[in-house]
Amino acid sequence: MTQTRVMDGISDSSVTPFKKKLGSQLAKNKISVLQINLGKRCNLACTHCHVEAGPKRTEELSPEICHQLIELIYKFPQIKIVDLTGGAPEMLYGFKPIVEAARHADKQVIVRSNLTIYFEEGFQDIPEYCAKHQLKIVASLPCYLQDNVDKMRGTGVYERSILALQWLNKLGYGQKPNLILDLVYNPPIPKTAQFSLTANQIKLEQDYKKFLKEHFNIDFNNLFTITNLPIGRTKLHLDRQNLYAPYLKFLESNFNGSTTEYLMCRNELSIDYLGNVYDCDFNQMENLPAKLKGGETLTVTKLLAAVNLDSIDEVQTAPYCYGCTAGSGSSCGGALL
């Protein structure tokens, strides 16, 4: 299949434009979630990372943007959730100031953790810090088996992840109602054209809980199953295997219109470390900014000058949106249906 490069990333002439598939624009709803990507620096370099984060990356939040984000959190009561991601958000500038401001403003704070950061020099206080501030931890554990995890994330990651989960359990995570510990499953990146949809979330959660409890006495709250979208390192891998276009077509062929009502992009704003605004983290990584009706892009500075956060009418879409709407759907909070 021939591929064509377009403004919103690599597309393919045989893939139906997402907006055409919907038959209308994807409307933005009232904003309640502020997802902040603090930067691309991370202690890991996972093969499926759509952010393409790693130890050699240096991009991270500046003091100026950090101050603006804190101001934004205080200004708009409609923000109920502040969702911090990276890179490894715990190791990036602004993590603790934003956490403390958001908790002071009575927002729920989510930190998306790779777990292994707890064992890096200078970050051993993070588990206790998270418990103190009652942060919801959404932790990556792409499989409950060691071999699969280490292949995706690096040798030794599984062992450290298990130790981190046990550490969190001792602090009450996964057990006390105000200390929520959720895990994230990512399927392996496809190596052949024999694609499959992400496993059933309810069934897989039962398997995770049974295995982790029996082998390591680990408890957690929920499992989120997330489809690998064809962006970042996943896209690079698919390109090398000549699987990018076939994978997109597979996702399109499993489009489920019932998922669109629950898409995370509809009620959130995604902010990058430079203060630019996107509809979701995936659009952020593909440099597809959120736009006002007149085509103007947004920044945190412009949001602070606005009367409210609900100035975006339409979510910007791209071919990879089929990844969020295939089968049972996919989001940062797992399956949609």
C-alpha cells in the first residue's frame, strides 16, 4: 500500500478519514481533566512508548510554565482531575509544586508511574510522598509475566516493578479507599499482520489479580487495557515491518461508534512542557494542536486570559484515532465499553 505524509502525521490513502467515518465533527464537551506532560526525560526507554521518552531526553517543564499551570489549576474550579505524565513525571521539574497546588485546590491528582523510578537515586521518597498526598497511581505493568515485561521495558524492570508494588501495598495502596493503585496493560507491538484487539479488560484484570496475589501477595484496584496507537516508537516499529498501513486498516475495520461518547479527548485538555494545548496526549505527541473555531491554536497563557476553558468546539482527529475507537475502545482510563 502506498503511504502519504499529511499534516497530522503519516496517513494512508486507503484509510477513511476519521471525521468522515464519524459523519460529523467530534464535539468537545465541558472540560474537567487537565493532563500535563511534564517532559520526555525518563529512566526507561520502553519499546512501545508513544512519547519516545528516555534517559537521554532533556525536555521538561520550565519554571514559567509551571507557575502558569498552577495559576490555571486555581483559577478554574471545573477542573476536577490533574493527570501528570511524562517521561517519568516524578523526576521532572514541577512535579511536586503542581501536586501540592492541585491537592490544595481539592483536585484529584493522578500520577502515571513506571514504578522503577522509586529505586533511582534522589527519588526514593516518592512512594511515601504519593501516599501522604493521596495521589492516585496509575502504574505501567504491560504483562503479569516477567519475560513479556522485560522485553518491552528492559531487563530487570519486572523485578523492580514487583518490589515497587509491594512497597506501595505496605503503604496502603490497593487496600485503603483513598490510596488507589491501578495497573496498565499494553499488548505486545505487532510483529506480523495477524493483528488482534486488546484483551478483554474484565477477564484480564481477574488474571492479573490472581497471578500477582498468588505469586507476590500484591493487591491493586483496577487494570486498564490500552491499545498501542500507531505513533511514537510503535509507529517506528510498524514502519520497519511494513505494518503501519495494515495496522491502521485493522483498527479502522474494528471501529466501534459506541465508544465515541466516552473518548477522553472530549473532556480534557492536554498540556505539553512548553505550555501548548492539545485535545489529548496522542495529538500532543503528533504535534496536532487543539484549535478554536477560527483555527487559532491555544497556549496556557491564552487559557489564563480566557473566561472559561470551554472555548474549543471540535476535537482535532487523525487516522490513529481508530486506535481509541476499535473494539471496546481505549483511553488513559482503559477500555471505554
